[in-house]
Amino acid sequence: MSDVLILGGTGWLSGRIARRWVDAGAAVTCLARGTRPAPEGAELVPGDREAAEAYDALAQRDWDHVVDISSQASHVARAVDALGARTARWTYVSSMSVYADDETVGADESAPRHPPARPGDAYEYGAQKAAAEDAVSALGARAFIVRPGLIVGDGDPSDRFGYWAAAFTRAGAEPVLLPPLEGRAAQVIDVDDLAEFIVTATRSGVVNAIGDRHSLSDMLEAVRSAAGHTGDTVVADEDWLVAREVGHWAGPRSLPLWLPPEMTGFMTRSNAAFRASGGSLRALADTIGRVLVDERARGVDRPRRAGLTRAEERALLADR
């Protein structure tokens, strides 16, 4: 039986990883603050990673595998210092946000990164992830760095991909506002496919963990069809949306998955290494179906972390 330590294990992705390892028969320990339960079958060790003593008890044991998803480079570096000598394998879940080049279509893992964050720098997600990667890479062949793109699926706390399931459902036979579509791409990975890859991959090094490339038009049409939307779709102009303070990608008053036109490489990266390393991808329709069920259960008109409210959307449509 493998002894697996997950630094986290109670959140959306890390909980899925913990659950998958429990199902595989591993002895799973989760280090987390304890505000949420660990998956059934896993042991929760309460701990604050800001505390100097956070790893004291865990450092008395040998681990077959440690998984970390933190976006605080200092947390990752301290964990490697405390546990690295007693760990056979270490997986760090990074992000494609480490890449400095968002224009090159089809870029692979060799693309340049943002300069890693240094102590005292203002927080910047990509730079923090890059610095955390460097801390884990010090473990050499024992280190595996996974760089996911946009992670989607039921329960997604970011509300980005799910926005479109909610928008088409709540509109019914009324119009839905879309961002510019021509030349735009979309690339996602299902949270359960990512968890499966993290648990089963045996290689070291760096891998982009992302799905296949789709046109944004095709992806949104797939969501629209699954939701049963029968109204019109209204494609807005880039400058028109910006002038009305509609944001790209995420956050309040945004159109998720819409990127600035110069970011041609952000959702078009190569997943060849993922495929070659045994990564598998379920059908996009399966993910969309689960997200639709989840959005309807949580309420398509609930407050969201990303997207337009229906009132905002109606006001923008009336202004067309």
C-alpha cells in the first residue's frame, strides 16, 4: 500500500486527487487547515502552512508520494525543505499561467516562463507558480510538474466554464450575448481527467495537462445544444464590449473564456506530452452534461464569481 501525502486534499481539485488515491487503495493523509473535511477514507492532519511547525509530525515518516497544489511559492519551498528527503516522488500541480508567451499557437513545455517570484515581490500568480516549480525541481528525477490549463467540471468554484451552461439555461428562448468568436479557441481539461493523470502518471519532468483544442464557437454551441437553448445568439464586437466595461476571461461582469485578441496561444497549447504520458480525455459532451446538472442544482441565477448576471446581460442586449 502506498503512503500518499496531499498538501491540501480538501479543496475542489485536491479533494478529487485524494478521493482517486483512496479508491486506488493508497493510505492517504491530507494536511489542511481543517475548515473542510477530507474525503472519506483519508486521514486529515490539521495544519497551517504558514506555521513553522506545520510539517513536524509529517517529517517523521517516509512518503511514497507527496502532491502539492499551492500557489504560494514560500509554502512549497518550506514543504520541500521539510519533507523532500523522505519522499520517493513529488508531484507539483502548477499552471499554464507560468508561461510568458501567450501568443505562440501550439507551444509546448519548452516555452519561456515568467521570471520566478522572489521574496518580497508583489503577489503574481504565474510568478509564484514558477518559483514553486523551481523549488520542486530541486528534487531531480523524483519531481513531476503538471501544468494544467483551464480546469472544468461539476463543483467548479471559479464559475467560469459553468457560466455558459447557466447562461443558456436561464435564457430559455431569449437571446444570449456571446463574445467575438472568429479565430478564438477554447481548451479545457475535466477535473476528473486531471486527477486521474496525477494519480496514475509515472514519469518525471514537466507536462502540460490540457484537453484538445476546439474553436470557441464549437464549444459554446455544444453547451447551447446540451442546455436546450432556443433563442438567438448575439455576437458582440470586441471594442463594444470593452467600452461597456465587460471583462475578459473571469470575474464579475465578464464573459468567461473570452480572451484579448493578442492571446492566441493561451488556449492553443500542445498536449502531445500529456497524451504520450498516458493522459486520457473524456468526451467534451460528458463534461458539459455534468456541468449542466451541477449548475441547475446550484441555481443558474445564483451569485457567481464569473460572468454576467441575467440583468446585466439583458441591459447589454438592449443596448445593441
